[in-house]
Amino acid sequence: MEYNVYCDESCHLVSNDSKYMLIGAVYCPKNKVKKVNEYIEHLKENYNISNKIELKWNKIDKKTEKLYLDIINYFFNNDDLKFRVIVIDKTKLDHEKYNQTENEFYHKAYYEMLKYIIIPGNSYNIYPDIKDTNSYYYHQIMLDYLRIKMQDTNKKTIRKVQPIRSYEAPILQINDILIGALSYHYRNLSKNNVKLNIISEIRKLYQNDLNETSYCSNTKFNIFMWRSRDDID
């Protein structure tokens, strides 16, 4: 089966003022993407929101709370949609010790996030959210890295890694909301009651501890709490 994987990250640079970096993906069969995008656009119309307006975590307010809650419920009730995220405590990173650059670790983290999504025999189109003018170049390096790590020598498993703008794919906006909510949770922020309500809804539907690594069998909403080698040893 062919899948589309929509990726995004939060506070992924060491310089960002946040203890945690998150890299996550919402994915589903390619032949279901159109239906998902159309439903998200339908929800926006129901709330009199233009389809030109992106749904983003940092745009949530009291007026749009119900819409975002509907998006969360739609995700959890749609069997075609799945989510996986890697959560990394940046205070545990020591690039010098492990002879790696920040960018090299970024590729490794992407691999750790994706390796339980990608199953040999299926094929995958990976669409990261564009961050800057270098996105395409660096993601082609990541594509080569993933193919090597996953022994995809015939290039049939990972078909492409193509950065896109989030407005090009409403399904990518679901990823922004989920990652934003988790990042807000891990930073223990509590100033915005609307955002706390969204997180509470995610916690209720997930029915597991957001601070613990999910079982591998939990493919619907999978959290991987990264640990450094020092922690494991």
C-alpha cells in the first residue's frame, strides 16, 4: 500500500528557548488523503473560516476552540489517520561527545521517528513542512540517510521526501495542532485555558500517559520519549 506521511517539528533547534524538541508525523493511505483534506475544509466552512486560513496551534483562541476540538475528535475517530512523535530532551544532547553536528542528529531523530511507520513492502511519500530556503537540500540528505538506514536500495519503499507548505495540505495542519499541544504540555505551560482544553481532550481520547513512551502496538497515537545513550547505559 502507498502512504503519505506529513511531518513537522517544534523547537527542533538547540537555540530555541525550549527544553524539548518534537518531530512528528500524521500519515494515512494515499488514496484517503483527498477525503481527509475535504473533510477539514468542510469543518472550516461550518465555522465560517476561509480555507485560505491555516489551522495552527498558535492561532487557537476561544472563538475557534470548538473547531479545534472537532479536528482532534476527527483524528481519533478516523481509522485511516495515525500519528507518531519523538520527544527529545535537548539538555541531554551532547553532539561533541558523539561526534555529530546538530543537523546530523536532526536526521537521526527523523529516522527514529519514521522507522516504526515505514514497513517494507509498502511505499511512502514523505512531506515535511518547509522551514526555510534550505529545506529541500537538507531533506534530500535525509532521504539518502533514510534509504541507507532502511536498506531501501531499489528506492521503492521511500519514494520521495518533498518539503511542502502547510497550506498545501490541510492534513499537515493536524500535525501542527498535535505537536503544538504536546510541546505546550511538556513545557508545563498553563496560561491559556483554551489550549489546556485541547490537551485535555487529547489526553482523554489517547487514554494513556502523555509523558511515557507508547507501546509499539499503539500505532494510532504513538509517543517515543527519546533517551540518550548515557541514560540507557
